[in-house]
Amino acid sequence: MKVLAGDVGGTNARLALVAVEGNRATILDRKDFPSARYAGLAPIVLEYLATLSEPPENACFGVPCPIDEGSCTLANLNWVLDLAEFQRETRLPRALLINDFAALGHAISFLQPDDLVAISAGVSRPMAAMGIIGAGTGLGQGALIWDGTRYRVVASEGGHVDFAPRTEEEIALLRFLLQRYPRVSWERVLSGKGLVNIYEFLIATGYGPELPEVKRLMAAGDPAAVISSRALNGTDPVCQHALDIFVSVYGAQAGNLALVYRARGGVFLAGGIAPRIVPRLLDGAFLTAFRAKGRLSPILESIPIHIITHSSPAILGAARVAANPSLL
């Protein structure tokens, strides 16, 4: 079955024509659209449909917001999505809107071994819960729960839970962020903007100077990408330490997620940032923070942790739901 699948993010909306057969999904065509240039999802879909010779009947789109009775408001875009109105505008006969991390959850069964990089191989327990966490434009979280017959995908808004600092430096970071935001969630630290927040905290508190070249590059492009690139190539100590904090906090929150769901089936890192910083995620700091849970640390020691490196996992999950709506 050929279906239309979408992965809508605060930065880009990715749409694709996907062939689904059994537990395999093949992306036949994909186009990316800068989300902020459009007034909503419908104009993007219509633009993409115009490029297809034969529009598919079934469609599903993963969107970064909680779906409530077919509608939601995107936190990182000025969009309000309503399924009934969306179907009228696009004339799609069968369309679904699901949370973007629900889409990632549905993608897990479609992923191949070369779509994953292990932080810890661990031991995956059959029918045990699995967790998904991903930092990108925002911070998403979700889980897969076995219902006795199959896995059910559970979306959440866990990225907006209150940030919990663990060290004196992180407490100082929280105080710094409270001067910017009335409330500090994990997303204020674990996201592209979050990495920039950490960097600016270090500059403001005198950790080191802001190099003129770094300042110029950040003004001209994606500041988070500049910070991570400079950190990975070792050309800026402030960027390096910012990424160190980011990775440790990422590990801590991934460990929190594992405890919430007792995710002995594994934890998966999704989102746009993890695949870009694989070497730093593998250097031990992430795993140390993941397991540092005091009396409950032994529970986390055997949990498998993998980075999803597939370029479009949420598209695969949305395609799976488009082809099998009964999964919802």
C-alpha cells in the first residue's frame, strides 16, 4: 500500500510517499518544507500533493503537540490544527493526525539494525516497556507498553515537566534560566535552543570568552549546530563544556524516563540532535548520568539504549499508522 506520511517539526515539515508491506516501509519520495514559512499544515500538504501523479487515499501526519479530539495547537509554531478542517482543505479521504512521538513509537518495529547505534547493548526483556526521548527543536518523550497482545504507543508531554538540576552548576543554570522564563522545563535545556541557553549561561557566568568567529557563525546560521560542531572538533572550550552539560542532562532525563516506565525493553534516542553528536553520546558521560539513580541504579544497568540514526523515523511510523489505522 502506498500512503502519504508526514513528520511535522518546529523547523521542518517532512512529507513522503511511502510503500508499506508487512513490517517494511520504503520511502519512495520525500520533500522537506520550512514550517515557519507556512500558515499551517494544509498548504504544505497541498503543495506536495501537486507533485504526485496519483495522490494516495490514506495519510497520517505526526505533529509536535497533544491531539485532543482531532485538534491541537503547536507550541513551536503559530498553528492550530483541526482534523475535520484539514481534511476539507486537502480533500484527503482518509487522514489522521498523531503526536510526533507516537509516530516514532510506531516506527520502532520498522527500524533495521543499521538504523541504530548502541550506547549500551544491555538485555532487552520481551514484552517489557520501551521509552523514546528525542531532543530537536523541542523535547519529545513517549513509550511503548505491552497490552498482552501487542505494543501500544503512549505519547506524552514529558519534555515540558519541570527541569530538575542535580549539581551546583545545573542549579546555577536553573537560576540563570529563571531570569528568562517564568518556568523552566526540560525542553529549555534539552533542545536546540536549550543547548544555546547552556552556552549563553557559560558566557554570562564567566566560564570563558565568546570567540568572535563563533559569534559570527552563530549569527549567520543555526547556533546549536555551531556549538555542537565546535564542541566535537575541539576548537572552543565553552562549546565543549556546553555540550558536556547537555549530554549529561540528556542522560539523566533519559534515565528518569526509563524509571517512569521501567523500560526494560530499551530506551531509544530520537530527534535531530542525537545523530549529530554520536561520538559524545558514546564517550561514557551519557551512560553514567543515565544510571546515576542512587538505590535504583541497578535497575538501569541492563537496559539497552540506542540512538536512532534513520533520517526519517517518524515518517516510517506515520506511514505504518496510515496503512493500519486500527493501531490507534
